[in-house]
Amino acid sequence: MTVVIQTKDADTAADDSLLSYQITTTPSPLKASPENPQAPEEMGELVISVARQSGTPADVEWIKVKVPAGVMAPDLATDLAKVSPRISLESWTVRLDSAAKEFVCEPTGNYGTIGPDTGFTIQLSDIPINRKVGTAPVTVTERSRTGNSAFQNRPTVFNLGKFPADFYLRNFLCTPSIIPNGGDVELTWERSANATYELLYPGFDRDVTNRTSLPIEGIKSDTTFYLRATTGDPTNPVVRILSAQVTVIKPDLEIGNLTVHGRVIGNLNVDRVIGEVHPSASSSLFSRSGSIITTTVPYERTAPSDGFLVGNNIGNSTYQGTLILEAGHLAQIRHAEIGPRQCGTLLVKRGDSIRISVTGSVNHMTYWYSIGGQALS
């Protein structure tokens, strides 16, 4: 399935939605129906996942999903009457307003209250997909409020692409996925010939239309690569983007702002924490001087200085658990939960209680960067 993220301005606006929305499409991506009007239409499905991501409940009078229908490229469907709508929220119904080309979701009362623990879906199945390749805007509008404020219409727009039937872009891989600082990777992918392709990563935008692989040399920090395909009419193109990541061991770090309260003495030294961790197994701690301390998970210490914990959850088909870094005291605990093939950094203050633990099976490399050179005992 394709996950489509809602379009938002960078700044918070007064009419921003109180609920959060994500759309998944089946198939992935959606396929435009054949141009021949005698040929059967392609069918598609939209599932809109809805949640309230704030601790304050929101009152909602209705939610409307506007789906453009017709014969033009910006239309998604040919006939909305053929669509099967459904909402998973109890005491709510969904109906088609044919004149407005909207599916209207309403509670049985004047309004429904959506709390932070309430999640639900709006599903539009059996959509006969329009016969023109292009991008169709689907608008989700809620009429909502918090507290005793006035109800207000709050729209969110999703741009859904309809691709040619023979288009494909898949298996975008970065090999290897974990490298030493300054190492090289090979990017590979599978694609159809009826599109243009660009590879984007920090500082680069490269045309790779005639390629299915590309070597990248001298990578010094964790990097996400984006492969963007563009096809269709230039006046209404469709775009599909895949991503792949590489994790760098002991990466170069760029810090925008670092505030240190007190004196910084000496150089920044490194004490490494390395382990292959199973739910009840042990990990090994290698200090700067080379001494080895073996302890069972979780690992707990008191920070001898200000510094950083940098966790690299290497992950593979066997190790799919989560690495958890914690630092602080009592209710002021800071933590980082790091999934497979992800990295995370946690700021540590002198005297903080440090805890390294896992859920599931984890293969990780976690580093202690001390400001002042003090090793973890």
C-alpha cells in the first residue's frame, strides 16, 4: 500500500485540522483505467486513518471526503455512485452527497467527541478509477472545535496519483546498509521505462533516468536517499518517491546549537558500548582504555560528565527489536526509542542516571561521547 501524507503549510494556521489523517491506497500506486472506454475500469480503494494526536478531546460535527469525479486528468473516479463507503467509528454513518461529490460522515447526535485514545478509519472501496493519468486532489474537511469555541471547517488536501498501467518502481535498495565512516554503497532499483527518474540526497539532485543502479562513495554520515519518478502529462504529472537509508558507524555529526553550562576541559573522547543483545542475554562495554565490563540488559550507570549517548540499532531479519536509551532523574527522564536500522542521540547531563535496554532481539552499537573525557565506569 502507498501511504499519502497530508499537505500542510509550515506554520500553524487557525483552520488547521484538529484530527490527523493518513491515506493508504490499494493498489500501490493507483492505476489509471485504460483509455479505451470499452475496456473495464481499474478498481481502487482508499483507507483514511484518523486520530486525535492531542491530549485535549475534539468535538466534530461531520467529516466530508471530496473525491473529484469525471473524465479529466485531475479526476480520481468515473462514477462515485459505484463506490462503497464505510466508517469504523461507532454511532457514525457515511453517505454520498452526489451533488457536492462528497462522502459525508456524521454522528447520530449533534456532534461526536474524538479523544486522544480514539482512532478510526474511513474506507472507500470499489472506486472505478478515471481513465486519464494524472494527480487528483482529495479533500478531507472536518467541522470541529475544542472546548466551548465555535465550530469551524478545517480542510486537508491529499494529492493522489493515477499511474499508467505498465508503470512500476520498486526494490530500491542500499547495499550495504551499514558502513564505516567514509565507506561506499551501491544503490539499485527496478523501474519501468515510461518515466523520468531523479536521485536526491543531501546536496545532490541527479538524473538517473537511464540507470537502475548507482555507486555512491565516501559517505560520512547517516543518509537517506530518495528516488523520484515522474510520468504523465507535464501539466498534471504524477510522482512516486521511494527511499533507502544507510547508517554510518561513528558518523560525522553536525550540531546546529550546543549549550554547555559550566567548563569544558580537554578533548571530546569516546567510550564505546557494543553489544549483540537478546531479550535475556548480555552486552559488552568497551571503555577507552580497553577494559571490558560485562553486564546483563538493562545496563545502568551514572553519567560522570555531560555528554551524549548515540545508539545505532543495526537490525536485520533476526534482530527486529527496539533499542531504548534513557537519561535523567525520576519524572524528568529523557528517552530515545530506536527501531531497526535507525540511529538516535540522547543528551546526557553530569549525574544523570543512564539506562540502556531493549525490547525484543536487538543488535546494536551504542557510543558514549564524554565532554571532558570521563569514561563510563
